[in-house]
Amino acid sequence: MIRVRGLTKRFGTTTVLDDIDLDIADGERVVVIGPSGTGKSTLLRCLNFLDRPEAGRIEIGSVSVDAARAGRRDILALRRATSFVFQNYALFANRTAKENIMEALVTVQGRSKAEAEARAMEVLGETGLADKADSYPAALSGGQQQRVGIGRAMAIGAELMLFDEPTSALDPEWVGEVLDLMRRVAERRQTMLIVTHEMSFAREIADRILFMDGGRIVEQGPPADLLSSPRDERLQRFLRRVG
Amino acid sequence: MRALDLDYMLGLVPVILGYVPLTLFMAAVAMVCALILASLLAVERVVRVPGLDWLVILFISFFRGTPLLVQLFLFYYGLPQVVSVLTQINGVTAAIMGLTLHFAAYMAEAIRAAITGVDRSQWEAAQSIGMTQGQMMRRIVLPQAARIAAPTLVNYFIDMIKGTSLAFTLGVTEMMGATQKEASGSFLYFEAFLVVAVIYWIIVEVLSQGQKQLETRLGRAFAR
């Protein structure tokens, strides 16, 4: 169970997240849509303190953090309860595909090398990249890098997986394979919060879609309702634009 | 103009070569110590530990801003007069200390710049999986910074090898000291110093070969 209350983030005088409340049930797959610059990525980044929110309470499973007074331990606990898939993949450039996945398991979770390696190979198998285990990121295509990035996030076994526009930086030819992998993650009822511009994908896998504008959640609901009969005028305009 | 005394020069080579291990020893120990110290200083400069920052800035400023020879004299001749435990210090130790502190100051700046050169996404990825700051530095950021800083650091190492010759001013008989002694016996200064110059040169050239291998090794992950 994820519970967010009053989450607020400002950059200088601009309020990027304005008092956000959000509950996500276990196994729920939530997609965030909205015009650019409305705080979608910031919402994800605040949930694991890549950006530090000014106020609000974040509860993920047994971890509960008051943003205003979060210390180093709170932040680490929150980050360990989440995993993050980046738009630009952000694989560790000095680690092979396999080592990228092992890193969190060994360094953060304290598992043995052998155990971590077995788990990494298992995950690489699921991402269809077992033959690339010993390749460095520089030698992988964008699509392959992002699949390793998702594998790295899967292996952690976090309560909540965060996807920040995972296909936006990809050449069109690689988008399909990454969405396929995300579909498979979704099928396991992994709790996911996804920012994406892939509307048909959102319609297909989301249990609920959030529409954000101006740092607020303007409207939310199951894809069928929200996409076919949008109530808010801003959402109507947005949907017309993205087709 | 007189002819060079080649026989004398050839005879001198094995004598001076006998001191190469001491020179390399001083340079190697100082390099390892300087690298460790410089990494710590550089990380501090990047993360800015409150209350420590000014001290690090002062350290770097002093050891970059004063001549190595002056620093060596300060350690070897000066400090023991003030701090009594240091009276035991020998020339080799003082030279290693001086080289370490002097070059750590330079290398800290090179490493700091390299750390800043590591892509921001690498930091964020490390943070996102819940690494502590120390883990992130040790396992992700510094190894990548090492690749960026390597050519500069090798340059400092070369400079350090040549810098060991200053130990002779602390009464250490290393390559330079030995040459000086030989020359003052034979009065063949040109021959003697030419021989030692060529030996330094060869050592540095051999190391430059190693530099290429080191850069290939560090760049291995980035080859397409």
C-alpha cells in the first residue's frame, strides 16, 4: 500500500507539485499522463527523494517518511522500498549488464555474490538478454540498455516500481521491446507508477490513469472512463492533442 | 671542447642503476599515499562537509602554492625543531611525506574535476537503488572518475619520480645523490649528470608505455 499526503515540491518560487494526495493499492498499475512541465517526473523523483520535496508524507509499505524532516536513514529506507527506471536508462557505465543488476543486490541488500549472480542471470533471461550478460552498456542498443534498466529495477523486488518516461529517449524501433517487457512486469501485479506518453500502452495496462496539470492531479480513473469520457476541459484538450 | 669520457659513463651506469629501486620505492609509496589522500580531499571538495571544507581548501592552497623544495626543508629541517617526535624522521620518510602532501594537493583538484565530469545520471542511478553516499562514490563515481583523471594522474606520477631527486637535498643517497657523489670525485660533471638524466628519461618512457595499457584497461567498459 502506498499513501502520499500533501506532497509539495517547489523549485525556487515555482510550485511543481502542489499538495498531492495519492493512494496506490498493492498490485495496482497507475499511469500518469499530462502536458510536459506539469510535475509528472517530479512526482516520481520525489517519491524516492531524487528530488527532495518540501512537505508531505510518503508511506510505502512499512516505510513512512515525513518529507519536511526526513533524515538520511529515512531517505535510504524510502529508496530501498522503490526502484526507478530512468528515461535515459542510467545504467552504471563501469558495470556489465549482469553487474548492473547485481549491484543493488550485493551492495545494498547484502546478498552473496553467487546468489546475486544467479538472480541477475534469471532476470536477464526474463528480459531476453542472457547473451548480453557480460556486455558493457556502451556496447548495447538503447532498447537493450533500457531492458537491463528495467531488469535492474525488477531484481530489487521493491514494493513500488517507478518508470519515468521509459521509452521517450528510445529510437522508435526499440520502443516495442521495452513496452513488451513492461507488460510482463505488469502481468505479475507488480505495483507500478508509470509516466508515459504511450497512450495506447497506458490504456492497455493501467488500472488507473492520473491526469496531471499545473502540479496537481486534475482527474483520475480507469482508462476506459478517463480516456473516453474526460470531464475536465484541460484533459479533453490534452487528449485531442496527443490523439 | 673536449671529448666525452665514454668509458667513465658506461662504468657509471650500473652504479646509478643500483639506486633506481630507492627512487622507484619513494615514488611508488608517495604515489599510493597521495592517491588515497587526494581522493579523500576531492570527495570532500565535491560533497562539502561543513566545517571541513575550509581546512581542505587551505591544505590544497598551501601545498600547491609553495615550492616542493621549501616543503621538504620544512618537514626535514624545520618541523623536528618544533615537534620533538619528528627528530627520528629520516630523509627518505621526509621525502615521501613531502611528495605525498605536495602531489595530493594537485591530484585532488584533478580528481575533483573528474568526479564532476561523471554524468549526473550515474549518481542518480546509484541513489535510486538506495546506495549510501560512500558506496556510490567507491563503487560507481570514483571508478569512472579514475578513467577521466588517469592521463593527468600519470603525468603527476612522472613529475613525482623526477621530484624524488630533491630527496638528495635531505641527505638521501638516491640516484641524484649518488651521481653528485661520483661527479665530485671524478670532476666529470657533464658525463655524470648526462648519465643520470638519460636514466630518468628511460624510466619515464617505460612508464609512458604503461600509461597506454592503463588507459585501455580503464576505458574497456566504454569501448563500442
